[in-house]
Amino acid sequence: MESNKIILGLDPGTNIMGYGLIQLSKNNIELIQYGVLNLKKHNDHTKKLQLIFESVNELIEEYKPNEISIESPFFGKNVQSMLKLGRAQGVAMVAGKINGIKIAEYAPRKIKKSVTGNGNASKEQLSKMIKKILNLKGNIDKKLDATDALGAALCHYYQKSNNESPRKSWKKFIQANPEKII
């Protein structure tokens, strides 16, 4: 993966959509921005999809990501929920596509395994690992959808950089990031 690249990670949802942007330069990963789009106040599903599309476009315009990494919907018991999540993911992907951005899709288990080393990790465990990797301060646990999105971005980075996450090769991670040693 080339240096000075920006990855936009997305955790699509029709009630809350998480987003996170990281910048890669040489062997350094820096947090640019993260947050959530709260759509709970809107009852109209098509309005929510429009807002997702517009928000992803705004993030693209402002931060100019080179690639988008998006969490794919997982199969649950509620088919209707999965359909809505698929639509949310679809409009986010279209926003990226019309802007000419490469899009990668990862299953939630793949993201968790890539970042934490455990595909069954909880959202809280993923959040704690992201906090360590990106050297985040303060309480980020209230924005688990945002940290899921950052997880998608980090997963994409790890998949593109010789398939080595810090959990797979601590020695290489420490060599590349000596400032992270506590």
C-alpha cells in the first residue's frame, strides 16, 4: 500500500452510521476524524438513505479519501433489518463509486480478527484495541459505531500491507512504531 493514503471506514446503519478516517504515511497510521451520523429521528427510510448518501459525499469532499472500507451486513434473524442495512451499505458504496473511489468490503468477523486477533471480539474489545493502535485519549466507548468504522479502515490497511496486522507480527509493529511502546 502506498504512503500518504487516506482510508474512509464506514459502518453503515439506518439508525446510526459510523465513520472513521485514517491517514497512512510510510509505516505510520494517524487518525484524521471519526464520528457517527444519528438517523434515529427520521422515520422515513428513504430519507435516511438520502442522508447517508449525502453524508458520505460530504466526507469524500472534505477529506478526499483514496479508498473506502465498508463493513458488510451480517446475516441475522431479522431479514427486514438485513435488507435495510444492505440498502444503507449500497447507497454509501454508490457515493464512493460516483466519486471514483475504490471500495473494499469486509465481514464484521474479518474486521475484528484483523484488528484484535479474535473474530469473536466484542465491540468494546475492538474499541479498546483501536484506542491503543491509534493512541486515542479519552472515552470513545460511547461511539462504538465509529470505532467499528475505524476497525474497517484498519482492517483494509492490514489486508493491503502484506496481510500483517500488529496482532500477527508484534515484532514488526514495534519496529515500525517505537513510539507506541509504553
